[in-house]
Amino acid sequence: MNAVLVLNADLGPLHRVSLRHAIRMLYRQVAEVHEAEPDQVLGVFPMPRVVRLVRYVVTRWRFGGGPSWSRRGVLARDGHRCGYCGGHAATIDHILPSSRGGRNTWLNTVAACGVCNQRKADLTPVEAGMKLRITPAVPSWTALAQR
């Protein structure tokens, strides 16, 4: 696995970055190796598993309003399960279709399988005769991180 965990200066976890990004952070001296792979080096740096930022980064955004909407977040929130049939979901569906002014928001999107997404087309679930199995909600940061 090439993902490297980034810790804040107070050792609180922030996010994961690619190995390439972590090496750039080390080179620019904005981070230090906190934990490394034993007996592996990449140039002059030990192969990092975890890096720690040199300066503390304020993360106010984590405490206000919840995470920003994203396709990946909707799929994670719904557990990659279709909101209509419960099967494996790979796409998202707008409850109020985009063609009718539906926006990309947590409350207007659900995960959907390709078949249900095609069947619903640009109709609302009621018009298409389809029932939602889930109630869309804005997830918390911890709910998304656990998925």
C-alpha cells in the first residue's frame, strides 16, 4: 500500500497522501518521518508509513457543517449499496433530476446501481414507481472515516 498517513504537529490524524506526495513534503521540510518501513529507503529518506507535520495546521473545517458533497462520499455514506434495490452501487442518482434543477447535495443524491439509475432516468422516484430504501442525510466526518 502506497498511502502514507499524515499527522498534525499534535499527532492528530489529518488524512492520507500518496508516497510521492509524502516524499515531496519531506523534501520541502514541512513534515518529518514519524514511522518508517524497516530497512527501506527512498533516496536519502527512509520509506515513510507515517509523516508528522512540522507546524500545527488548524482544522476548523472539520467541526462546522459536515463534509463537502462528493460522489465518493455519497457511495461511502450508502455503503456502496443501491438506494432502490439494495444491490452493488457504482453510480449516484439525483432524487430530483439535474435536468429539473436538482443539485449535487447530500439530501438530493443516493448511491444507485446502473440498472436502477437507467430505469429512473430523469424522473422522480414517485414518477418512476421506485421506492427509496434509505433516507439521504448529511454524514458526519466520523461516519465517512469509518467506511
